[in-house]
Amino acid sequence: MREKIKNIIKDKYGRRTLLTFVVVLILAGVSFAWFNATVTGNEDAEGAEVTTANLSITYNGGPEYNQDNILPGWSGTKTFRVENTGDATATYNINWETLTNGFTNQEDMVYSITSTNDGGTLEETQLPSTGTNIPIITTVAIPVNTIQTYTITFRYINRASAQDDQGSSFSGKIVIDEGQVNTRTIESLTDNTPLTQDTTPGTFAGSGTSGSPYQVESIEDLVALTNNVEGGTTYSGKYFELTTDLNFESNNSYVDPTDTTITVSPTSNEEDSQLSNLVYIEKDEEFKTLSTGQGIKYELTHDEGFKPIGNNTTNFSGTLDGNNHTISNLYINRPDTNYVGLFGCSTGILINVTLDTPTVSGNNNIGGLAGNSNGTITNVTLTNAAITGTGTGQYTGGLIGYNSSGTISDVTLENAMATGNDYTGGMVGYSSYGTITNVTSNNATVTGNDYTGGLIGASKTPLNLITIEGGSVTGTGTQYTGGLVGYVSTTTIINNQVDIDVTGTQYTGGLVGYSYHGTIQSNTYEGDVEGTNYVSGLIASGSGNNAFLSGSVTGTGSSVYRTGSGSNLALETITVNGVTTPSTNVTSNSGQDISSINDLNDIILADSAMDTEIGGQLINGYYWGTNNQGDFALLNTTDNPLPTFDLSGSGTAEDPYLIYDVADLRLASYKVDKAYKLMDDIDFDLDNGTFYTLSTYVNKFTGTFDGNNKTINNLEIDTEANYVDYLDIIWMQQ
């Protein structure tokens, strides 16, 4: 499109030309608003001014909404988002492009709209009559680089008059159109996707070793990888690498976007020789070829779109290194298919790649990167994803549908939108064992039925160093909704920060909806939580040691608490059903009041709630130590870097760590399960040292401390804390 425009505005004399055209972009699953635009520029289109706001609307499951055989009491939701990627504030309108309303008593079918980032709202009102171009919300302002996420809630009121319309239906299509569009300046009208250098599409250069990996140079190569894995080659022990960014919407990412054939040449390796019968495959054997016969690009961005790499019969088991390249505008629309994503099933290693604006829908096991993963995923970024689990299928995640004992680390999620049935999460629908660490999620929109979480719907996997910032989680089923995880079973969730709004029904928590024998501690939550029965700012059912730092809790039923059980802290201004619930008891369902995490004075209180080792394990960038005034305080690592653990020895009974002075003694709190030996007398007055304890009630000392007949002099502890033991320095677990 951009190249075509550029060619038009340059006439044969190279003169400046002014013309008006209409930009109409309908991408797979991402419909852009239609805007009139005026272009003024020279023959190279440098510095051209384009009157457009670059607004896009992205739907979960497409713009249409169809509901049949509706019974009184039914409710349903639809989500979409509008994004301004231009450089000026714009306004827009939201309309019903078409609406068919089959209800006789229209006051019984109502709907309402809520939004984020000051988007439009609609108070509950009756669904309009059948028609076209019906305004819903008008003149919505959207600043630059802003995403406004909308949730539409439909409800069939359960009352006597509603019986007349039971079994009725309605359908409609929601669009945005131009309100006011401001001017921005662009440097060029050309497609900036690098032109592929692939001269042998469908044939991988390289030998598949770590030193000479197979080269993925074009979209055709990705299609070849799909076909080869489906043909029986798992590529176990083989290596692939991306050599360039790939954009399914860009002609430059294809060798020939209009080609109606796919060349699928197996590699020269002997183990792949079973694919020799796939050397040349007609395009329409692999994809549904439309009557227009428009070629590979059209087929991959319409209809069913891209076919996932690997399935539950043959997994991809190799290594794909993205080399920090980006794959953009992946489109998969296979609502009746299981194991759907760029990779259907992977037991391999997927690293160093960004997925931008994937639109993926499937039945069971659906994710942007992989429907099912039992491998390793590291250094992966997912942006602007719209992932949808359709029908009654399960396991929908922004990145992975089902993580089966896989390892996930160093992941960034931006504006992930995941919508599904049971087991829906912003990153993973269900995670069974494995490990997940160091994940950042910003502005996620997650909507599911039962088992719905901001990061994971349900999990048996340890979670550590997770940060969730902004967005919303909505569970529309009967139970288990959490800002981090909906349901946790027999695993650990430690040292995570969650800031997201949560709405559910029964068992709804800011961190976790329901914990079955989970260890949940050292986590913080900020946000608003709403539900019915068993609603809590931290864990709705189960206990833990965590902190609720801001927000509110609202519940319409019973068992509605500020923190839930365990040893927790809560900001004193937090409300439960609109009322503050002050408490001085850390183990109550309200937790103990704090005014700020920096204002904590009682180390035992903080340790029981935050599980912070003295001078050791960090909690959100803080640790306990001695400040410049000689007082014991909560310190941050930016202003007070942790000392290096440099004790001599190896910490075993045969070779214990050796302690010579107060500084060495403090270091012993870093590793409370090791063996130590005192090598000299220690005098706290002479060393000008202060000390609190080697360990605490939560982090008990389980190692060996050999005093070696030495003496510790002038140790003084002045505290109101509990549990100070026989040497006044050690809490021991026998």
C-alpha cells in the first residue's frame, strides 16, 4: 500500500503533486479505522504530512458478536481495544455497524460498557432495535501511545416478562469511525520491513548445527518448517536461527507473496530423507485456496491463516534462536483446532524472539508462541497480542496455552489480551510443574471462565520475580480468579509484585483465588478486587505471608476480607466494602496495618509477612541491615548495595565458613543452612558493630554454628520483637 502511494505521487517530471486518497486497512483480526488522508510531498515523499491518527481497533474473536438461544439470567462479555500509535491526540466514535435484535420485549436484553484509560463508558441500557450505523459512544479522546480497553457486558434480565423471549437471539458488529484526526509528520511512506534475501524459499541454508544453524530467511521458510515437522521430522538436536524480521503483512518478508505454490525441500541431512516426497507441494493441498487464487501472503493472512509448527503427534524439538528479531502480524484462525500458536507443540528451545501483534484463535491449548510447551522459553517478548480460545475449549494464554514441565524465563508481555473458557491466563493458561521466573507483564486484559489469572489460570509451577503492572482480570465463571494465578496447587509463589484490577465471582483474590497447599509469601499486591463469596485482597482461600499495599476489596456475599489468612500486612487506608478495617494482628484476616513499607520498625513483623532474610534474600529491592545512623532498618539496594559474600570455606561440615569479626557474622545470615565456625573472639564495642540476629522465626537457622570455644562480647539486643533465642542471635530449627 505505502509503495503504491509513493509511486502515484511521483509523476514523470518529478514535480510535487497533491492528491487525496482513502486509506483502508483490514488486517487479519485487526481492523483499522478508515480515514481520509491528504498527502503532500516531493518525489521521495520525505517529510510528507499525513492527516491520520493511526488508530486501530483489535477484537478478541473478531468484531462480530452472535448469541443464540438465550435464556433468562444469561450474561456474556465481549472485549476490544483501541490504540493510538500516532503522535497526536485523536477522537473517535464507537458504533453498531449492524445489529439484529430478535427480542420482542427489548427492555429485557440490556448491555453496558466499561473501559480503561479514560475511554468511553455506557451505563446499562436496553439493546437497540435492529438497524445499521447505530451510535454507541461518541467523541472519545485518546492520547498518543495509549490503549483504551473496552469490556461490553450483555445481560438477559431474569423476570416474568423475560419468559416471552426465551430462546431469542441477537447479533451485531461493532466498529470505530473517524471523529477528529490530527496531523502528524512521517519521514517516508515506504515499507520499512527489511527485504528478504532468501534465494531458495522453503530450503534451509546451513547444516542445522550450533555453529551453522538452519537459516529462516522468509515466511516461506516458516511454512516449510510447518510442513516438515508435520511430515515427521522433530529436528531434535538441530538448530535454527532467524536472519531478519518477518512480517506476515509485508511483501518484503516473502520471496513471492503472490506465489500459489509452496516449495518444501528437505534438508540434505540423511535423517530428513523421509520428507523427499514433499519436495514440491501444490499450495491448495496445504491451505484453502480461494477462488481469487491470490497466493501465499493472502492465504496466510485470511481464512484459517498460518498452520502451527508441530502438533500433539509430532512436536518441534529443535532450537530456534530469533537473534532478537521480530515476527509480526501472525494470523491463525482455527477455532476447531487444538494446539494452536506459532508452534502448536514444542519440546524444544525457543529464545531471543519478539512476537508483535499476533492474532490467534483455536479450541484447546492456544497461545501466541505455542499452544503447548514442554521445553525452554527464554528472552521472549510478546506485544499487542489478541489470543482467543473459542467454544468450550480450555487452556488459553497470551504466550503459552499449556506449559507442561517447561522452563519460562526472561519474558516481557506488553498489552496482551487473552480471552478463553476455563484455564485462561495473561501468559499461560495452565502450568504443570517446570519453572517460571523473571516475567514482566504490562497492561494485560484477561477474560476467562473458571481458573482465570493475570499471569496463569492455574499453576503447579514455582513463580519468582514476576511483575504485573496495569490491566484487568475478569473471571466470568463460578470460581477461581486471581491477579497473579486463579488456582495454585502444591507449589511456591515467592517475591512477586502484582498491580492489576481483579473481578470474579467465588474465590477471587488480588494475588490468588484459591491455594491448595501452596507456599505464597514475599509478594505484594496493589489494585481493586471484586467478587461474591470468598474475596480477598491477597489470597481468597489459603494462607500466606504477603502485603496489600493499595486498593480496595468489594464482595457481595460472605467471607470478604482485606488480606485473608496467614501473616500479612495491609496499608491502613485500604477499604473492604467501602470501610477501612484497621488491625494490629498480623495473623488476622485483615492483616496488620502499615502506613508504608518504609515505615516498618518491627523486624519480626516484617519477616513474618515478607519472609525477608536478615541481610540476605531481597524482597522487592529491600533487605534488613544497619543504616548510617547505626539503626537496624529496611534498606534499599540502590543506596545500600549488599556486601559480597566472601567468607573463607565452602559451608560444609568438613570445610565450614570461617567467621573472624562482626562483618563476617552478618554475612552468615545470607546462608542459614550452611556450617560456620568462629575463629576469633568478637567484641561488638571494639568493632563498633550492631547486630540483630542470624535468622528469624520464618527463616530459621538450619545449619551448624561452631563457637570453637571463642567468646562473643558486649552483644546487646534492644527490641520488642518476639522469638529471641538462647544466644540472643540464633533462631534454630532442630
